[in-house]
Amino acid sequence: NTIIAGRWRVFAMEAAPLGFPPQWNRDPKTGTVAPLAPGKSIDYRREHLVGDIKYLWEPARHLELVTLALAWRASDSPAHLHACRTLLDSWFEQCPYPLGVHWTSSLELAVRLVNWAFAWQLLGGENSPLFSGADGEAFRDRWLANVYQHCHFIAGYFSRHSSANNHLFGEYMGLFVASLNWPCWEESRRWAALAQAGLEEEAIRQNY
């Protein structure tokens, strides 16, 4: 598996040597390491500070996590199951809430949540072997804590003035999917209602 071997496809980079797990705050295109400052204080448009932000953000959307979960589902391979946990744990450690460039754009958080939801279900949901035993339960709690932080962040920082509100639509979608997939908190119902109302409003406004 090329992902586990540390070769990732990032836009025009066919086999970017990110390693496994990668350095999540390092831009694979320029090699620039973004600061671990409060995310909302970072000007991610300054390339000398963060590198090419699109290349930095892309791996952290965690589409590769879905690929690994699919590989495990198809093969029942312990290597793929372990790789899913390794990828997530490395991200939790390197990108603590609310520090770094991965805590600046609500749209990026929303896309990540959707991919996490797909992976969660592919891996077996609450009954996933990833969560067996005390160590597995602790990992599940870390993942759920990050889900909560993502939802809380998005609900507080909607992109209400993005071009054609396309970012806003994506943020509502991520929050809606997460609230349905993980109805774990008192806020979950409110987040789901907020996101559903926003999606309906945007659909009417854009004549979908």
C-alpha cells in the first residue's frame, strides 16, 4: 500500500514522500513547517509562513483514512486497521485544538469530518475492533473528543461571506453529517438542526 509506504498523491505530486504517519504541519510542496500558533491568528495566505496552503491542507482532509478503511474492509488486514489508528493518533498529537493551520478554515474541518464519518462506519462504528480493550476505548474517546471540537469550531466560525457561499454550504454539510453520525452530545441535536436549516436556505437561494 503506497499510503503506508509513505507515498501520497497530493494534486500534481503523484508520489509525495510524506512518510507514514506524515508531518501534518509540513507543506509537502515547499517543505515549509507552519507554526503551531492559535489557528485563527495565522494568516494562511502568507506562503513564506505556511508554504502552499492548499498542498498543506489536502492530506489533512483524511481521504487516505477512508482508503485505508476500505482496504481493511476488503482484506481484514490488521496492518490496515493499525494504519488507520496510527494516522489518526498522529493527527491528534500534532494538531491539537485549536493550534495550527488545520484549525483556521471551517471548510477544511467539515471535509475532514465527512471523511471521518465514512471511515468510522467502514471500520465498524461503535463495534469496531479498533475500540476493543481499555486502550481501544481510550482511542475512541480521543477520536470523539476531536469530533466534538470540530463541530464546536465550525458552529462558531461559519464562512458567511465566501464566494457564492460555497464554503458555507460545505460547512453546513460537514456539521450535519457529523451530528447524525455521532449524536453523542447535548449540542448534537442543535448542530443538526442548525446545519439542516442552513442547507435548506442555501438550496433555495441557489435554486438547487
